[in-house]
Amino acid sequence: MLGHSREGWQIQASPRPSLRSVSIIAVLIALSACSPVAVSPSPTSQETSAPTTVLEGSQGSASIGDPAITRLGNGGYDVSHYDLVLSYAPATGLLEGVVSVQALATEPLVSFNLDMVGLEVLAVTVNGIAADYERVGPELVIQTPTVLAVGQPFDAAVEYAGWPAPHDSPALGHPIGWFADGRSVVVLSEPDGASSWFPSNDHPSDKATFSISVRTSRRNGMIF
């Protein structure tokens, strides 16, 4: 740099920073560049569980409402047709079957009953969809996968098997239903004997048409 004195202008050298100072400055710059940046945590979203679907409708009654014999039949629907596919072995008495119950809902249903005595249920579907079910005495209670609206037609299919036998009729006061002797079978289905060999709305007031297919040994024939 230039300086002035009595003798005139003189050139004076400015003091240079020492290497130690340069090093300290460089370290401070590096540290400032590497300092961690505080990041506020983003708010966590609350976990929500899927809502439970509750079907709104009624449970079909376990009686059709006959004041004389209160436990016969079932309410909430009207059957129009039964389609039965059966296999029967007279030598062992084993009956295997699938019944398709075609009906019309008369109230919004989340469940309905079929009458069934003594046989084992293997599978149930409603309109082709697997349905939950339970046995309560002589009742087969079927849970509908969706609500059946009033006036909605539906098809309930039940696969079952077992050794059918007569049961005491509350209507007649004596055994009724499926009678077998190892060679032949006689079925007394009125008024409440049908439930001894297939799931049904077993009351004479719920009239329906039938289609029945039976497979058995060649030596046996079937008469309906």
C-alpha cells in the first residue's frame, strides 16, 4: 500500500494473514456447511380401521305363524320351487343331496330358516355366494351375504348328507317322514315330513313346484 511521510511517498507492504489464520477460517466454513439442519417431523397420520359392515334387515322367523302348530314352517320368504338332486344307497341307507330353494323375500332379510331334521349340512350358498349357517334344533339358520330386499327373488342351495329317518310330527302326534327297510323307501311328507329328507319350508301353506333327480343302484327304481 502507499504511505506518506515527511520524506515523501513510500510503499509499505500490508501484513499477509498467516497460514494458521487461513486454516482456522477454512475449518469454520467447512463446519458451517456440514452442520445438521433441524427438520421438524411431519405429523403422523392416525391409523383408521375399516368400518364394520352391519347388514340392516330382519331375521326370518322360525315359524310360519300357524296358530295351531307354532313351530312349523318359517317366515320372511315364499318358496316357488325346489330342485333336488339326490343319490341314495339302499344297502347302507346313505342319502346325499343338493337342494336348490327358489324363493321370494317378503321382508328385508339378513337371515332366514329352513326346516331340517337329522341330516348333516356340508355347504350353503345364497345366490351363488357361500353363506354362513348354524343348526338350532330342527332349524337350519342361514345368514345372507347381502340383504335380501322385499320382493327380491333368491336361490338358496344346500348340500347335505346323512341317514334320514322318521321323526315325531307335532301336527299328527306320530312318526312321519322317511321310512326305509333296506330295500325300499316310503316318504310321508305331509304335513311336516319333508324336513326329514331335505331342507325346506315345511308347512302345507307354502306351496311350491318340484323337480327331483335320484341316482341309485340299477336294481332299484323310484316312484313319486
